[in-house]
Amino acid sequence: MVSARRSFEGSMPVAALERLCGALAGSGGEVDFRLDFGRDELGTDYVDVHAQAPLTLTCQRTLEPFVLPVTVDSRLGLIRRERDEAGLPPGCEPLLVAEDGRLHPADVIEDELLLALPLVPVNPDSSLPDAAVDHGAAGQDDAAGQENNPFAVLRELKK
């Protein structure tokens, strides 16, 4: 694939990626992908991975599911031994290939999507529930809070 500079393009259901589904709130949707194989000017074999998918995650603020559009664009340097990683150009992540040189495209796409997931998913359109944010009482408690503040005595000493 590398010598022929082959490209593969297509789509697959998110449900077909078992490890990814384990990190999601739902397995609906399709992953659109393109894999471009090649060799750079330094002779490094690589695969460019481009993938887009609407992934259903659980918002950690509201605990409600939401759809996050995830886009992956990365270059992976194909290496056969771990010590070959040092020879990769900057911006090229290592991908250890088996001795037979075979690569499973679905596994590569799944790995890249897993790496693209946010550590703490938060729906950008969400807000905290009203019970968690008490706007009215905060203004009234400021005056009372200053009277009961244990550091008020220190503030008076400072003057």
C-alpha cells in the first residue's frame, strides 16, 4: 500500500467499533474515513488518517447524552520496531505494525477516535441546573457572610 501510494475511503457504523462504543453513551451514527498511504522524502512509510464521526457522549455537567462531532487528521509513521520511533519526523506519531506488515484499518481508525475523545466531555450548550446555582440567595448572604466571616477579625487588625 505504501509503495503504490494507495488510498481507501468509506464509512462504517460506529457500532462496529466495540472499544469505542464502550466509551460512548450511544452507538448510533457513521464514521466517514480516508486512509492515505505513502512514503515521505526521508523514506519514512506513513498513513494519513482522516475520520469524522458524530459521537454520543455523556455530559459530565448535566449527565445528559449529547452528540459531539469529532474530526481526526493525523499522520502515523509505520514502524516495525519500537527503536525506529526516534527516526520519525516531528508531527508524525508512531504506529507499530506487525512483522507481516499487515494493518487493520478499522483498528487504526478506532484508536485515533478514542484518542480524540475529550477527557471530561461537557456539552458546550449546557448550563448548570438551577438547584446547583443559587443566584437569589447569594446577594443576600454577602452581608451576613461578612459578619460571620472568621477572617473579619484579621481584616480589622490589618487596618
